[in-house]
Amino acid sequence: MPDLGKYAGAVVTSWAATLVLVAALIAITWWQSARARRKLDAAEARRKER
């Protein structure tokens, strides 16, 4: 890790916050995708029942 001097805390905190937000974005996207897939599967199942 490069010597960041007095800014080390701010830089590390910023990186940590960025990683947490990216992980949250991935989790939310995955959750919404799974929910949409379940709804689509249910709609297709209803359509096949006709």
C-alpha cells in the first residue's frame, strides 16, 4: 500500500464505503432479478394452464 500520510484514513474509508455500496448494488440487482424471474415463471405457468 502506498504511503498516504495524513490522508490514509480518508482514503481507506472511501474505498471501504465504495466496496460496501458496490456489494449492496450487486445484491439488490440479484434480488430483483430473482423476483422478476419468479414472476415470469408464474405468468408462463398460468399461460400454459389455458
